[in-house]
Amino acid sequence: MAGEVIVDALPYIDQGYDEAGVREAALAMVEEETRRYRPTKNYLEHLPPLNTSLFETEMMKSEWERMQQRQPMDVLSMKRYELPPPPGGKMTEIAAWTECVENSQAQLEHQATRKDIQEINWERKNAQMKGGEKLRELEATWVGLVSKNYDIEQACVTVEEEIMRVEKVKENALKRRRMEEERISAKRRKLEQREQERQEMLEKQREEQMRQEQLEQEAQETSTFSVEAREENFTDEQQEQTSVIEQQNGDCTEIESQNQNQVSPNSHDQSDSNQSDGSGGAEDSGKKEDSDSI
């Protein structure tokens, strides 16, 4: 801002300038800078010549001449701080008294100015002292905040480490849980596979049993059919043999009746014996045929 004065030195509160080692440190810094900066014989030759008398006043010129002539410096005049009365011969002159009055007014003005300067110095000192207290409070607050920030950073680091540890534990737990689930799922799949194999085996056994039962049923039906067929064949053969025997008996009876009508009683007896023999042979042949058919 325009007109603002930034004070970068507070002599009433800045301390430490007279402490041991401060002057040596400053001199060491100056020596370090001069060692790093090595000027040439005439390092200002690229600049125009310096006019040393440009800012000299008449008082400065007279003082330079006095110093060159080695004359002593004039004693400080305290006349302006005195209030002498007019000389004895001029006590009745108005001009002399006027000069004394003007001198007294000048002295009063000087005193007022010195008083104002003193008040300004006191105000500056008070302002610097108050500012020093404020600066010390702010510095203490800054130190406290820096310490608190450091503690917060340490706590954050500790929390981050704890979070990393918990995440690692959680990750390991998840891995173990995943491995356990995989193991359980593998075991379940194995059990399901075994159960499926057992079911397939049972299904095969049931199919085999059903096939065996079907085969047994077919065999039983086949055997029943063969027995019935055999019985039917045996019945048919028996009926056929019976009919043949009856036919033979009928033929024999007819032959006997014819022989009885044609031959004598002797021959009739002989024919009876022959007929009995023939019927016996027929019966024997019929029995033989029955046994063969069975």
C-alpha cells in the first residue's frame, strides 16, 4: 500500500546482538562472502567516473578543508539553549528585548519539539513492546501448532501403519477363507461326484436287476410255453395213439368176426389165439410208441 512503512527491525524487543558468538558469526559470514567474491584490480572500470563532489554542501566542504588542515573541531555552541537577558547597556532598548523574546520562543519551540520526539519515542517503544508480546504469543502459538502438527503426523503414520497391518490381516483372513471355501467346494464336488457315481452304479444295478428279472420272466414264460406245448403235444399224441389203437382194435374185431364166419371151430380157436397174440403185439407196439413220444 502507498505510504505504508514496513519496519523490519525492532530494537526494543530484538535481543541477542550482544551475546557471545554473534559478532564472530557475522564476521565469518562476511569473510565467506568475500572469499567467494574475488574482485579484479579495477572492477568498476566499465562504469563512468564517480563525481564525489556532487552531493557535497558548503558545510561538508568546510569540514573537509578543516580535516585536511588538521584543525580542531569547533566546540558545540550551547547558546541556543540559554535565555540571557539583554546586555546592561541595552536594558531599555526594545530591539534587545524583542531578540530575547524571540530566543525564548525558539527555546520553547525546541522543548516542545523534543517533547513530541520523546512522546513519539515512548509510543514507538510501547508499540514495539506490545508488538513483541504479540509476536512472542504468536511464536508460542506457532511452536504449539508445529508441535501439534508433528504429533498429528506421527499419529497419522501410526494409524496408517495400523491400517496397513489390519488390511494385511484382513487380506490373509480372506485368503484363508477363500482357500477354506475352495477346499470345501472341492470336497463338496468330490462328494457330489461320488454320489453321482453311486447313483449311476445304483441305476446300473437297477437296470441290471430289471434286465435279469426281464430275462427270468422271459425264461419263465418260455419254459411255461414249452411245458404247455409239450403237454399239448403229449395230449395230441396220446389221443392219436388212442385213436390208432381203437382203429386197430376195430380192425381186429372185424377180422375175427369174418374168421368166425369162414373157418371151423379149430381154426376158430387158432384164430382166437392168433388174435390174442396180435392184440398183445399191437398193445406192446402202442406202449413203445407212447414211450418214444414221451
